[in-house]
Amino acid sequence: MRIKTYHYQKNKGISWDEVFQNPRPVSVRSFQTGTVIINRHGTLNPNHPLAKDVQDEELEVPILAHWVHHEDKGDFLLDAGLDASYAGDPRGGLLGTDVDEFQQIKGENIAQHLVQNDINLKMVFLSHLHADHAAGVRELPKDIPYVIPKGEYGEYRLEVHGDFLEGLEELYEIDFSKANQMAPLGPSVDLLGDGSLWAIHTPGHTPWHVSFLVNGMDRPILLTMDAVFIHENLERGVAPSEYTWDMEKAQDTLEKIIAFLEMFPQVRVGAGHESGNSFKIYNSRI
Ligand SMILES: [Zn+2]
């Protein structure tokens, strides 16, 4: 596998206001590729003063991948979800003691969604390399570009997550050190060069985690990926603590996302592990 730099247009000084004044012919739809059990206590950091009343409670949440369709540029995936190897095996064929377990109904796997929707995949963007976001790569075409945030591959623990990238010809990395600072979120990259699809540096869950923004004709949609697990993270203003690399950074990122949603109320938001196709209006409960 060759590692290359993902080239993008710099658009120096552009603001979200300008981006939203120029919506593009792009839409997004989410696919459920499996299910995972998480705990509400930990999905909402129990040490945060605004989460003191959160109880231990199991939540069964979807494992998602998102299909971006651009009228001129074609079809893209944001994350890959799970491949079919989870249908009969919660560990997806991985060995080792730290492997995460997921549930999958037969036919939920990512390749099946591509067939059902007649999707001719051009490229895949991954928010980070955890199994529930990247395992699906194992059954996707190998001869298209795969794009990850620079730094994430160095954090990749094969013994936990398996080598989901095995067999890829090329892996492209987005270098956020050269990206535009776009208030209030920070470094953001125009992935397709026409303002339709953006990757936003949202560290905390992992060091180089990214969220995505789809700037469609209807309205812009922010896909937080794992910067927000469930909408309650936003409503309470409390970041997750479980599965989190750095809780302080995760909380800081969450607060930037909330500031962004307050600044641009037209933006709908999808959380990383909540019903993908009902993108919500941001509403603070506090
Ligand atoms: Zn994750």
C-alpha cells in the first residue's frame, strides 16, 4: 500500500457563511451496517457536572456508514461500517482479547447496501480507523482511493482492530496542518473542491478524528461521526468518555460543534451512533 498526500484546494480565508451561500447538488443517506451495545453512563461522561444524573443503562445503537451522492462527481462513502463477516460472528473474524463485539443482521453489511442502491463507488473517506467505522473496507473495491486524516494510521492498533486496509493499493492522508481555520470549528478541508463536502478536524475521540459536512441544496448536514455519539451529548453539552482518547479534547471539540450549531441554526446534525436518516435540528436542553 502506498501512502500519499490528499491534495485539496485551499480556498484561503473562506467562512462557513460563504460556504452555505453556495449549496451544491449533493445529498447524503445513512446505512445501518450493524448494532453495538454501549452504556449511557460513559456515552455521557459521568464526571461532567451536567451528567451527574445519568444512570447505568445499556443502549443498543446503530453502526452507520453514509452514502454521499454528488450529481456531477458521483458516489462516495463516509466511513465503511461493517462487512458481512459480522453476521455470524460478533468479532468479525478478529482474534485477541480487546476485540469489540458487534451484532449484524444478515444483509446489513456495507457491500449489500452498495448493490441495493446501485452505487458506483468513487472514493471512501474514513473519520478514523475503529472497527465499527472501518471493518467494511474489507469487502469494498480495492482499486479506488481511500482517504484518512493524517496521523490516524500511526495510531492504528492492528491487534485490536485488525488490518481492515489490507490489499488497498493507495491510502491518501489529509494534512490538516495546511487547512483553513474556519471558525468556530477549526481546520476544515473542501474535499471535492466545489464546497460540497468538507472534512473538519474534531480531535478527542481519537487524535486525528474528523467530522464531515455535506453542503446540499436542501440544507447543510453536519455528520459528527464519533465526536458526538448520540444527540444527548449535544443537548446536555457533555462529551463521551468511553472509547475516548482524550476527554478534555473531546469536550472542547463538542463545545465547538455546539457553538457552530448555534451560529448556523439551518445546519442539521447527525450523531455517530444514532438513527442516521433523521438528521436533527440542534436544541439545547440546558
Ligand atoms: Zn470510534
